[in-house]
Amino acid sequence: MYGKYAGFGRICGHITKLKRTTKPHWNQLPSQVIQQVAKRIHLGYEKFFDYLKAKKKGLSPRKVGKPKIKPRQKYNSLTFTQAGYEIEGNRIKINCLDKSFTFWKHRKWTGTIKTITIKRDNVGDYYLYLSCEDCEPTKKLPLTSHEAGADFGMKTFLTLSDGIKIESPEFYKRMLNAIRSANKTLSRKQKGSNAWYRAKRHIARLYKKIAEKRRDWFFKLALRLVRKYDRIAIETLNLEGMKKLWGRKVSDLAFGEFSSILQWTCAKYGKTLLKAERWTATTKPCSDCGYRNENLTLSDRQWICPECGSHHDRDINAAKNILQAGIPVT
Ligand SMILES: [Zn+2]
């Protein structure tokens, strides 16, 4: 009404008022579940204000938009804090529904559960997320005193400074035919009909499958790297710029997702992730003597340093430079 953010406390107060007046059915839900909604709005605004502050200071942070009101079909998760549910084995009872559900318990958890979130994805599958406190820490991996720089590339997914090259399976590309034919099927259906929704869900399921396969591969690759190296250096990516330059393939390679997964895996097993600054020159300087080869073009895969005479593979040289410029991530 006033073009201002009301604040967390006032939203909570307003919810209490709504429960008394126009929305008495909200009383059936545990009050903490509703309060979590206000909390999410609050966090959204905090992030937005932080972004504005950083922008005023002249920094260039990741763009955060103003929180928007979501249509209710896009609101697809509920967070419970302490009350309102009971978990026993692989059964969860939601008290306000007075119903129990079986879930696929694919891993054990330790510690005490602080919050649970029930989430529905756009395929229509439900997931249970638990966040726990005082968990048993993961066993750290033994140190190997190896270290490596890693260069992301369009030709090879990852090139390590010791010469190992890892290709991307390009899951999206493999499924492209299936997606194309699914899209054709969708276009033949009458919009809004049952068959149309069925076809739409089918496409969503294909995309989900790609994302899951890719994620699985990322976790396995990250673990493989963390087992072998104590310190891994990567570059800070400019994803927006890359997407503009290269298009769909960058999204399929998902460098950003992989670097976050690598960061978690490193933290989990007691290894260090290093990051080279965003504007560090990685391709042109010679990793042996520091000579800057300005004549290097994109098509030069191999080159010889005119200063010290060492023979370089373009990507391996970049990986070595990344390792030299890396700063530990905290
Ligand atoms: Zn050189």
C-alpha cells in the first residue's frame, strides 16, 4: 500500500489478524508453517536490500530482483519446524491432515531434526528435506599432498594442470531427440486438455532426468577429484557472459553447478578449494616464465613460448595459471 516493505514482525502480526477475520481455515495448519512463509518473504527482501546496498557502494553483485507475489500453483513447498509432524522409520505423519505417508528412505540421518520441508517438483513428485543439528561429522579423507588447477572449457569439460582431461557426457545433447519429439507431441494436443497436461508432464520428466543424471555425474567426479588432490583450484566464472557468447551448450555443461558441488565436497572431506580472481588472465601468460603471449588466438590449441621455449597445451597451461593464482575459498 505504501510502496514499502512492512517487516517480518508486522507480517506475522497481520497473519494473526487474518486468522481471526477472513482466513479462519489457516488455523488448521501449525502456526509455524505459516510463519515460515513470512520468513521466506523476509529473506527475499533482505537479499534484495543487500543487493541494493552493494550496488550503491559501486560493487557489481549478482542481480537480485524484488520479491514478487507468486501464483499459488508455484508455491510448492511447506516447512515445518518443531511441531506438526511425526517421523517413524520411513513413515511420516502430518498431524493437521491426520494422515501418514510412506517415503523412500534412501539415506540415514544423524543428529536432531530442526526443520523438515515437503516439496513438490514440477513433475508432481514429492520430496522430504530434513535439516539436522549436531550431526556426526563426515570422516575426512587422507591427505595426498597432490594439488591441481582445473580449467573449464567448451571442448573438454575439465582440464587439470597435470594433463588429465575429462569430457562432459553432454546429457542434454543425448536426450535432444527425445525432447524434440515430446515437444512435437505437445504441440499436437489441444491446449489445456488432459492429454496436453500429460504431454507437458512428460517433457518435464525428461528434463528432470537430464538434471539428475548430470548431478549424479558431478558428485561422482567431485569425489574422484577430492580423493586425489588436497588443493583444487578453479576459476571464478562469468556465467552470464558465457551464456551470451556460447548459448545452450554452456547450460548443458553447467559449470556453475559443478563448482558449487566441488566446493561442498571439498568442505565435507577436509580439502581446500582455491579460486582464481574473476579477471585473472589464465590463457595468455606462459605458466613457466610469465611471458604474455598476446598473439594467441582461440584456434591455437598448442603453442611454444617465445621467451623460454616451453611447449604448451592451451588448456593445461590455463589450468597451471589458475593453480598459481588460486586463493582459498572460505
Ligand atoms: Zn615461457
